[in-house]
Amino acid sequence: MNQNTVNQMQKQVDDIYRSESRRVFATLIRLLGDFDLAEEALHEAFAAAVEQWTRDGVPTNPRSWLISAGRFKAIDAIRRRTRFQASLAEIAERLDRDPAPLEGTDDVEDDRLRLIFTCCHPALSPEAQVALTLREVCGLTTEEIASAFLITTPTLAQRIVRAKAKIRDARIPYQVPAIAELPERLDSVLSVIYLVFNEGYSASAGESLTRSDLSNEAIRLGRLLSELLPNPEVMGLLALMLFQESRRTARSSPQGDLILLENQDRSLWNREQIAEGKVLVERALSSQRFGAYALQAAIAAVHAESPSAEATDWGRIVALYNVLARVESSPVVDLNRAVAVAMRDGPSAGLPLIDAILARGDLTDYHLAHAARADLCRRLGKTADARDSYQQALVLTRQEPERRFLEKRLRELG
């Protein structure tokens, strides 16, 4: 067997790893009931594939082959270790009893859905849910996740270890929730996906305004969830992410400086993503069972359809925010509504609304609330108030492009 043949097979196996590994992994977790055993079995199966497929050729259904190979590798490993780890004996007995995985794809796709709900179980902290989802569902490395969230790799690794231990010790079931439990559990899953997207779309700190790898992973998760569970809110979240992602190229200058929505070159917006988002949000709204994500997507759709900031239908946006405030009231929704009112009726109409929100103490540590107030004061010629609010926003922001933008605004005020 020459080295060229081996290299070609390695490349083919690498391609299959990229396209199939998370599916295979999800099924191995179901079969083995343990994240670490499944991870080990996954790598053993792909290592065996390079050797055997080079000799015998790639099987008709590589995914099923890999699942079966991983299962048998795990059984062998468990049998070797049971004399040292009594806890593995139960798994070994169950694997001997259970039949081999089916050849079809339905179970495998269900396994991916089960894995998402397991990683986003409410018994885990939100930070653990995000870390575990990115690691186990998306396949990002521990180093990549740690870098994205600006924490050390050992800290992130411990977070994942503790989450896996919690799932094992609490015997959290590896399953899609029952219909009665689905709304609450789905909220948790959607929240995790949107957290990942937001960290990629607008990084919480650091030199870069965005991290496209994270927002792309979130959209990929949204697509997967929409395929497996076509729920109006799932479609709404996917549409919202697509609308926001469509503006990525226009959001910053070549130097990495922030460009506000009103000043963006709309010819740079991704029209394919906008078109896909419009179809999704229309389907979600037509169901009459939509929620907060679909309403936010509807607001984003108004922006996406507008040729300019001046031509935006701000009355429609305010009306949608009124509905959103009834469906899911929050200080940030109130703030965004206040900004929309200011765009519709003028800054003098929006400023008292923002002042009332800040007076309640809801958003005193939220830099965008102070930045929004500063902008309205600037437009009204209230220079001292504008300067104070810009400085407060500057103290609170952790993102370098936003810091440069706020400093520029302060310089313009003199």
C-alpha cells in the first residue's frame, strides 16, 4: 500500500469527519450514555476507518459504519476497564443487551436534537450550557471557545468537565422533552443559540467588533433546529440572526471602526440572507403562535426592506415594539422602543422615555442606554448632558471599536 493511497484516504476521512462527526458523536452518546466515552469512541472509529477503508474501500453508508465501529470500540474499552471502574459495568451490560444502531438516518437526526436539549438542560448554568453546546454540538475546540469568551482555557475546560459530571451524576435524561415540557426547555435552547450569536455578532469585549465564526455556528445551530423542530419561534430566531448577520460587512470600516445603522452602505447587505429571513419570519407570523424572537425578526425585516434610515417605516417599528413589550417586556425592549419613538417623533419624544428607564435603575450599567441618551441629547443641542452620557457609556463599554466611536463623539462635542 503506497503512501499516496494512504494520504488520499486520510483526506477523504477528514472530509467525512467534518460533515458527519457531530452526527456520529450524538448517536454514540445515546448508545454509551457518557460524553467522554463517546468522544473516545468517535476518534477510535475514525482511526479505524483510515486503516480499513484504505484496504476495503469506503462503505456505502460511512455514518452507520462509524457508529457501529465506535460502539464496538467502546464495548472493548469498557470491558478492559470494568475491573478498575465498577461504574462501567452497567454500561457494558446495557450495550450487550441493546441491538446495534439502525442503518436509517431518522434516529441519527433525533440524536442531534437530543444532544442539543441535553447540553441546554436547565439544571446546568447558562455559562455551562453555552460551553457544552459549542463543544459537543458544534465541535469547537476548548481553546476556540475560551478565546471567544475571553477566559482561560483551563477555566473553560473545568466548566465543561463540571457540566458533564452534573449530567452524569444527576442522571439527566438524553432525550427531547415531552410536549408539556417543550416550551420551557425550548426557551433555554433558543437562549443559548442567541447568546452564541450575539457574542459573534457583537463581541462583548476586545479589539474586534465581531466574531464571524461564532455567529456562523449559531446560524448553523438555528438551521439544524429549524429542520428538526419547525417551531414558529425557532424560525423566528433563525430569521432574526439572518437579518442581523446580513449587515455584518457594512457594520465596520476597513479599519475596524463602528458604523451605525443609519450610516451603513446598504448595498453591502447580504440580500440572500435577507430573502431567507423574510420567508422564515412570514411563516412564523402566519402561524399565529409566534413569540418574542419572531417579533424581533419582524422589526429587523422592516430595517432590511428600507432603502435608507430616513425611509424606514418607524411607525410600524414602534407598533411592533408595542406588541413585543406585551409578549416579553424587558428594559432593553423599552429602550429600543424609546429609540424608535425618537426616530418617528423626534429626539424630544424619545429622551423622556430613556430618562424614565434609567431613573428606574434598570439599565444603569448598560452602556448602550447611556449612548442612546447621549445621542438624543446631542441632537437636541444639550451638549453638557450629551457629554456626561457619552462619558458614562465610555466607562461601561468593554469593546474597543465602541470605545473609539464614543471618544470620537466626545471630540466632536468639543
